[in-house]
Amino acid sequence: MLGGFRLTIGDISITNKVQQAKKPWTILEYLVYYHSREIPSDELVGIIWPEDNNVNPANALKTLIFRTRKLLEPFKLSTQQLITQNHGTYCWNPEVSLSLDTSEFESLYKQSCQPGLPESQQLEFLLKALALYKGDFLPKAAWEPWVIPISRHYHSIFVRAVMQAVELLLKDEQWDSIIRLCRHAVSVEALNEDFQYYYIYALFSSGRQRQALEQYRVMVDSFYNEFAITPSERMANLYKLIQDREHGVNTDLSLIQKSMQESQQSLGAYFCEFTVFRDIYQLERRAIARTGDSIFLGLLTLSQEDGSLPKASVLTRAMGHLGNAATGSLRHGDVYTRYSVSQYMILLPSASYENGEMVMQRIIRNYKKAYLRKDIIVHYSLQAVAPIEN
């Protein structure tokens, strides 16, 4: 029941992955999960038709039980014996014993928490439990009222188990095991920053710097585009740590220059991660303290007309168009970054305030040409960068 419903007897399995009517599968899933008790008819009616007053409960349920039993025909057993009826109740036949992955998963986790258990055995129980967690409880029925609290229960155990296993694996620097574990954890919950952090950290610590950077970028895009959230300062510091990793000794400057070149010739302004942008900003502050030149910091912000954030799907498209407008409207040597889910920040060196305003307005015009929605507003602000004080 973790990651999807599959019922197996002998070498025959049935699953709800095929496109079939939902209600018979719901009955089967409910009877299987609560297989240790008899379920009153009223309870099943409440699960299937919680607010439908037009249903004749008795007849509708009898028809649905018939259709549910039809799902069990591949087992070549008496379906009446698998789902039994007794004085207004239904249940899975207790004489046909069931082993549920949910029960085994929770049992293994509880065994890992026994006081005084050696860490090696704790880890063994945790990894066995996590191997069973193929995904959340009955994902195809994730929004069913009866499924939600059960799914949350097992998911919370899953999160605790992952973090406890990671802590144990970190002690012995078992990077490959952490990578495998966190890759699986991220596939279940991409929004969990702890999973992402230790996945990227383990890739970096095992010498896979390029993979670590790639996963960081995938994570950032996912956080921005799918969930409209900004990665934490801890994650940004990890990115900087990976970027700042010492390179091997190399005395050939031509090779060093080649290694630092962009992988492809890109047109327009230079887009970088915020941590890199922050370093460039600090360098520019130092430079203008010496030269007396001016530099302006610009901020572009997307919002709805009432100032609130658009929904994630709309924001993703709008931010993509705004980023493209910034790339095409700025000079080749200008630098910009994504500051938050709805904002870009730009450095405009050697510019006056009036020129800076012209640049910001040009970006907005180009954005509006590419994206015609009238309910998404672009605001901008512009401020001179103060030189660093000696």
C-alpha cells in the first residue's frame, strides 16, 4: 500500500494502476487495510458517499461489493470467501491471512528505536524499513478523507527514519549509502530541504562536485517553479562551499583559463546564483571606493494587481519571460540573479540613475511584449550602491 496498491496471492497480483472505476478499488483498499475487523455497512457508505443524499445506501453498497469482488477473480478463488458478509458488516476473511507493507514498515522502525540497541542494528532496521517505503500511502487516493491521516502518519515515520539513518551513516562517512538513501527520499518528497541538502552534501563529499552542482540547480528550479519557495541560507552556503572547493595544482595558465570559460557562448547578460552575485556585489563596492564610479542595484518584482503572489504555475511562466527579458535587455557584461520566487536583482555599473531607470523600463517593455497577461504586474526599484568604507 506504500507507493501504490498491489494485492498478491501466490504468484498472481492485482493492482489499481490500470484505468478502472475508483469506488470498487476504494472498498477493497479499505477492507484490506482494516482487515482485522468487521466493517459496518454504514461506515463503508460514509467512505464512498459521504455527502450524497441521492444514493440508496443498501442497494448501492451491494452493487459496489459485487463489483469489488469482481476485482478478485484473477486469484481463481471464491471471491465470496475473500470478502465476507455477516449481519450488516463486511470484512476480509480472517482465515486468509494478510501481510501489509505498512505494518512491516512501522514494526521495523519501532524495532530500530529500542533502547540500548547497537547503532549497527539500528541502521539495519532503518534501512530495511526504508526499503519498503516505495512512496506515500495509497497515492492515487491521496485526497480521500480516510487516507489523509494515515498517509501523514506513515510519511512522518519515513522522514524520521531517513534522518536517523543519515545521522548514523554520516558518522562513518558512508557517502554512497547516503546518496542512495537521499536519492530515494527526494523521489518521495522533493520539497524536503533536509533530504536535498544531505543528497548534495554527500555527492560533494564523495568527490562528485559536478553532480552536486547539477542536483543543486535541479533543486533550486524545483523549489522556485513547482513550490514557489526560496532555498535557505544553509543551502546557499553549501553551494558556495562546492564552488569554492580547492582545485588541483596546475601551472598552465592557458588550461586554467580554458577550464574557467563558459561551457557555451551565451548572448546577453550574465545570470548567476545569488551567492556568486553577492560576491560580485562586494567586489564592485570595493572597486567604486577606489575609482569613485557609480553603480546601481535594481530589483524587479512580479505580483498580482493586489500585491499578492500569483499561483505557482503562472509565476513560473511569468518569471521565465522576465528572466529572458532581462537577459536580452542588459549588456553582455551586466550581472543578474534570481533573488526570490518572484524577484530578479541586477547590478548596473557605470550608470546614472536616469540610465538605470531606462534599463529597468526597457526590461519591463520587453517582458510585456513576450507575456501578454494583464493581471501580472512588474514593479522595479533602483538604488545607488554605497562604496565600502575604508
